[in-house]
Amino acid sequence: MKTRYWLVIAGSVLIIGLVLGKLFLGAESITSWLVQWLEDWGILVLASAAFFAPYYVALLLGKHKAPKLHIEFKDDDPYCRHEKTEKGSAPYYCHFVVVNSGQSQADDCEAVLEKIWDSNGEKDHLKWPERESWIPVNLKWSAEKFFRRKCFKTIYPGGRRYFCDIGRVNLPEDNENFGFELPWSFISQDTFLEPGSHKFQISVYSKNAAKVTKKFVIDWSGGWRKIQGEMQERLKMKML
């Protein structure tokens, strides 16, 4: 921040100096037509430049140092794996990762499950019908227990990976279904997926970073398996 302000001050001083030089010192080396043009319009142009230059300098520096979010995913460990819960069971979880490749922190980042499509037997995912009644809801940042921290996350630059939960397949005693991991949901809205093929859209929003959006396709034959390889055969997920 200090560097930005010093550059703005230096640019303003330089432009103002040029204006004052024209006003009080003149410029005999300039051709006559250019002198006439400067006398008519130059002072106005330079004064305008002096007024707007600090704004544009600050704007350019702000874009250079702005946070930049990316979503990463692979259908493999640690993105998709069995994870033990406090009860000792091991549901099969799927996560994606958010990375900030910019030069400043991204504040109040929230991951939102925005849309869902169901295949209904159609192979081409571009033809799958969208759930028209779906209302976007937050996904949960991994390993967070407090409600606000489940929904909002500060993502710092430097290469650190921030995991966010997509969903999980529960054990047989817990109905063995695939459910999205949500800190809250609407009672009237079904947050589980039936065995089959589905597509969903996730966006990550931030107070000071551009939105990033990705679509995922899941093929699930149903059921939970204890062995990682067998589970990966039953549930396959890819990011488009």
C-alpha cells in the first residue's frame, strides 16, 4: 500500500511540474503550431491528466496486486478418499481445492452449489435437463466447525491449497447415499443424488476477487465400499 501511494504522489508531482513549466517558463524549441495548440488546449489536457493520473495509477496497481482464485480437482486422493469421522466411521468424501495465485488475500470467500443437472438416461451431458427449482446454497469449507467459518474463508496467496467439501457417500448403516456437504439447506430441497449420472456447477465468490466457476460430472453406481480402489470404480467424478 505504501508503494502505491508513493508512486501516485510521484506521478502527480511530475505532471504538475510539466504544467507549471509550460505556464511560467515557456518552450521556445516547440514548433509554432504546437505552441499554438498547447496555448489553446494543452493546459486543459495537462490539468485533466494531473487530476486523473493518480486514479489510474492506483487502479493499475490494484489490478496488479489483486487476488486471483483458481479451482483444482482430481478424482484421486486427497481430493476423493475415505475419511474417519468423530464416530469412527469412514464415509467416502469428495473435495475440490481453491488456490490464490494473486498477490493479496481474498476475503470472505464462499463456495456455492449453484446448479444441478440430471442425466435421466441421456449420455450427452449438454442435453441433461437442469433442476429448475434448485436454490443455490453454500458448500462447507473442510474441517471447519463454527458456522461462519464453514461458509466464509480468507484465502491467502503463496500456493496454499484450501479444501472445500463437495459431498460424501455414507456407510450402509447411514443409508449409503451421496449427499452434498452443506452447512445449511432448505428443508424442502433434496440435497442427495440418486445413483446415476449428474452434473453440478460450483462458484467461489469473494469480497475482493473475481468469481470463479467450474462444472463437475459425477457417475455413481450406488453403494459404499471400504477399499479405495473399489470406491473409485463405483463413484467417478471429473471437472469439466
